[in-house]
Amino acid sequence: MKIKYELIKNYKKARLGKLKTNYGTFDTPMFMPVGTLANVKTLTPEELYDMHSAVILANTYHLWLRPGEDIVDKAGGLHKFMNYNGPILTDSGGFQVFSLAKKKDISEEGVVFKSHIDGKKLFLTPELSIQIQNKLDSDIAMSFDECIPYPASYEYAKASTERTIRWAKRGKDVHSNNNQSLFGIVQGGEYQDLREYSAKETVKLNFDGYSIGGTSVGEDKVTMYNMIDYAIKYLPIDKPRYLMGVGEPIDLLEGVERGVDMFDCVLPTRLARHGNAFTRNGRINLKNLKYKEDFTPIEDNCDCYTCKNYTKAYIRHLITCDEMLGGRLLSIHNIRFLIKEMEEIRESIKNDNFDKYKEEFIRQYKNSD
RNA sequence: GCGCAAUUGGUGAAGGGGUUAACACGGCGGAUUGUGGUUCCGUUAUGCAAGGGUUCGAAUCCCUUAUUGCGCC
């Protein structure tokens, strides 16, 4: 079956909902950790369940190159391949074309670009992206889009946005996995009328959910929040809304306030590997000398495995020595931090005090040390 | 005891009279938003074994001392 979204409650524009999938039912708004190469870097599925993580995000482009969608198919699909019994969303590869192809040639048909592994010439089309995702057998597939750089001229953004809509239709036409839902992606750059146009045209194609893409590509916060506002009012209330690639603690609050249901971001795991941890008082860098003899947990009242068992001084030691356990322990903490934040956000919506929760969270987060 | 050579930061070192002592590693700090796990950026010797001298100018030349290495009695 496809996913089903049920809107439970509104608090102004913020939404409380339930997302029913073949791998369980989950509350929204939610945060989804990124597992590009069929794993959330350094973590096991059991560890993800323990921190109440639900959906994870894997990547079409990366799995297409290695190991190849046929291998995953032979394994019995992505869930069996990676031993994950929660819902999986696959990104389409559109963002990778934007982020890691130095030379790319975008045409109506698709994108020609070079493999980041061996430089081999690749050609990815909307149809191919969907076909690969069908084989990967994720629960949610994403349309193949072009992520517009920032800044971009109006003419470029308009042409690209219109093409992304044609690509969305082409992908939908070949989509053939009845156990997989398909989301459309709103683009439009920073332009209000293009965001509106993109949202309306994408909705006409009748997807199972809608994403807001093309954010967090170098624009300032105000511009990013505007990008959400411009588009989200044209999205149907009975379908999930997913803000792609956004995951700073404050951005989650800003997104929820505007009506976003789902977020994903590499930040908690990437920051972890570089020694950074989220705390209620802002981000800290465990590499800092001041933690050398700090034998307290990252956060005293955090319920994660890391905080219940390890000290800052020990994690600093691991990170300093480039030991993988350091990145693992910090990944556990950082993901749990965002998931816990979402739990509290949902609770605050339920209790009609989201505004107050948001204000208090931001006040504390920015008042670091 | 005599002769020869060496001594530059936390480390490996470049520079053999011209001004701010190269580069690398390490250290310290920052960045990171649909992940190219090894990335990027900033900073880090007011000082060249110590002292004295020559010179407009010395890590670079000279002298003394110390330490280290090699060779010879």
C-alpha cells in the first residue's frame, strides 16, 4: 500500500498528523536522518529504533552507482538489504547533480554529468530515477528535479522550474511500484510567483506528498523562510509536506510553524563526525580544549545512550584521535536531539503552546554558555 | 687532549648577508542544512644553542663558550 497521511490537528499553520506506512505509523512533524548509502553513517538499525527514529532517507544516485539497483533488488529490496524495518524514503538524485557534479549538462531529456567515483559519463533522466527507485523498493520515492542554485536569475529559475514540472510528470508516468508513494518537489528559486506556480502545477499532478526543494543552498534565513511561505499555502492539507535538507534546530521550529511535516538533514551525523554536538544551549565543539577534563555528559538531562554513559572528555579524546566511536557516539546524541525536539514540538502543538515552546527553545539555544 | 662537522618552533625541516623565517605535520579556533566519512578556512617561532663582534642590515660572516656526532693520539 501507499502511505496515508492523517491530519490530526492544526495550531495556526503548524500541523499534527499521522503517517501510516507499510513499516508502521508515525507522528508528524518528524525528522528523518539521512542514510545515503543504505546506512545512517556509523549507526545500526537497532540504534535508530532506540532513539525513536522512524523514516530514514537513502539516495538513488549513490545506490545506482554502488552497489547498483539490481543488487538491491536481488537482495529483496532496500529494507531487507540493509536490515531496516522502518520506512525508507529515497531522494531522486536531483540534488546530487547539483551538489557534486562539477560539470553538468542539463537538457530537456535529462542530465549528463560525471561520476564522482571514477569520472565516468552518466546520464540520469526523470524516468530512470523513478525506475531505479521502483527497484530499490523504498516506501517513498522523490521526483527527479533540478535544484536551482542561489542566487539564480529569474529567467533561469523560471525555465528550470517549468522543466522540473515536466520532469515530475514524466517520472509519474513511469512510476509502477504499488507499495511505493511518490512525492513531487516544488522549486521556483527565491521568486514568489515561481514558487506559487511550481506548487500549483505540481499539485495538479496529484502526488502522494509534496516537498519544498531548493532551500539551504546558500541563501540567508529570511529568504529560506520566504521560500517556504511562498509555496506551502498552495499545498493540499491532506498530504504530507516535506522540507528537503533542512535540519538546524531553529529551522525545524520555523518549518513547523509554517506547516511542514517532514524534514531531513545530514547535519546531525556530519557535525558528529567533525566533533560537534547539539545542546539546548547551542552547538558545542567537543574538540575545544575546554572539554579536555570535562567529565560530565554532553547534556545532563539528555536521555540518549551517549549522554547516559559517556563524558565530554572521553568523546573529545576519541574525536582528537580520529577514532570512529567518537563520531558514532555524537551521531547518536545529535539525532536523538533532533528527534526529541520534534517530540516536544508535537506535544506543544497538542497542548496549544507551540509559540511559547518555540520562543523558549530559541531563547535558550541562542543564549549559549 | 687535538681536528672536523652540526645546533632553526611542539615535530620533520627550508633558508649560506637584504627587510613579514618557506613548506609539511601537530596544536588552537571556525565552517558544514535532499552527505564525495579523509573536506574547507583562519591562526600558530618578535625569533634561528648562549654571549660578544663585523656591517646601513646577521639565522646567514668572525670570536668565545656549551652541547652533540665523527675521526686521530
